[in-house]
Amino acid sequence: MAHIPVLQKEVLKYLDPKPNENFIDCTVGEGGHSVAILERIAPRGKVLGIDLCLTPRIKHPRLILVNDNFVNLKNIVEKYKFKSVQGILFDLGMSSWHLEESGRGFSFKRKEPLDMRYDKLSPLSAEKILNFWSKFEIEKILREYGEEKKSRRLAEIITKARKLKPLENTLQLRKMSLSAGANPQKVFQALRIAVNDELENLRRALPQAVEILAKGGRLVVISFHSLEDRIVKNYFREKAGEASIKILTKKPITPSVREIKSNPRARSAKLRAIIKN
């Protein structure tokens, strides 16, 4: 399935890219948003594109690709001497590549190893959590990161099952989720967040983004579940209270019915935007 950038018109509206300006795409993925921005910032504007899983499909003479985690945003900007940043984008959703081609167990619809790491060098995988962490730790992950009501029941099933045979693939986990009455999507989301420390990385990256922005620069964040959206909303409110930024979206921007129809994965997307004072 081809990657369809989520809320592309809205991203361009709130980032408002103009010729020769510089932008950062903190989650460049397959480059959909970056390419659209590059068109607007021609002839000399550049995009610094960051991702832990860079795909070989995207190439552009004015796109600087960096294989790294956006939690290191400030260091990356300094290393590449990337200055006068007018806009920064975080699209926190997974790309089609992760789900369809990575083979890392992000999808519960096919049999794959229980990996779920964006960074293959990271020591922590979903398999390690499921096979070695305590029942209480697994329950906490499922409850807090997946908002899964059957977290205790599923944690019990997992810890009993692993005594007989280690959990090795996504279909085993899906089967256990369903037998506990849990939602596999929430279960997989919870483990992915835990493996990649996604919420803490977002908390640490947002202040760096605001610091890096030039005066009048814009920050746009697209989140895909309530945990991410809450972090973004609360941080924006805090900074607005300090008068260091102005919130451009009083309520989060969500996809149209038409967009959801053509790209079902966009249905839970929420866009929030600010401008730096």
C-alpha cells in the first residue's frame, strides 16, 4: 500500500512554507510531507528529515536525511549547522512501510517476530518485555499505554503461557489478546510505545523544537492517540501561558470524512499547531 501523508493540506496551511525557508520534518517516514514542503520552499529552501527507519525511496537534492531519533533534535541541528528554522513537523503515526514491509511485528494481521523496535540497535524488544518482565509490569504497560480494560487478564494469560513456551510471534500475542477479551490494536500500541519510549521522547523533543524555531516559526504536531495528544496539548498550553508561543489551533484539526475514506489510517489523527512569539 502506498503511503498517503495524513492531513497534508492542513500541514501546509499551518506550517505556511514560503520560498527559501528551512524546515525540519522530525518523522520523515516515506517523505510525503517533506516533498510537499520542498515544493513550496524552492528554489533554495531545505528540509532536514529525521527518522529512525529511513526508507530508500526518498531522495531530493534539498532534503538532508538523518538516521536518528528526534529526541536528539537539538544535537542533530547543531551537527548539521541547520539554521533559520521556520517550521518543524512531527507526524507521530507509523508509515505504511512499518506495517506492511518492515517485518518487525508492528501489525497484528500477519505472522512476524515480536520486535516492534524502530531502532534495530535498541536492546529492548516486545519479545523481551513479554517473556521476561513481571506480570505487574506487563499489566501496567497495557493499562497505561494501551488504555486496555482487560490488561490484568491478558497479563495473567501471557505470564502463564510463557512458562510452557516463549512468546515469539505476533499471531501468538493476537490470539492471547482475543482470548482475554482485549483489543489487539491497543495491545500492540501499548507494547510499541513501551519498546520505543515514545511518550518520554515526545516530552523531551517538544521543548527542543520550540527552542530551535526562529521567531515567528511554526510547530505542527500530528498525534494518533489520546496519550500523545494530551502531552502536546498540555505543553502548548503551558508555553502559551508563559507567552512564548501562540496557539493556532484552539481545537485539534481532524481529517475530513473524505480523507478517512481514502486513507482509513488517518481516522484518529489530531493536528495541533503553534507559532513562536
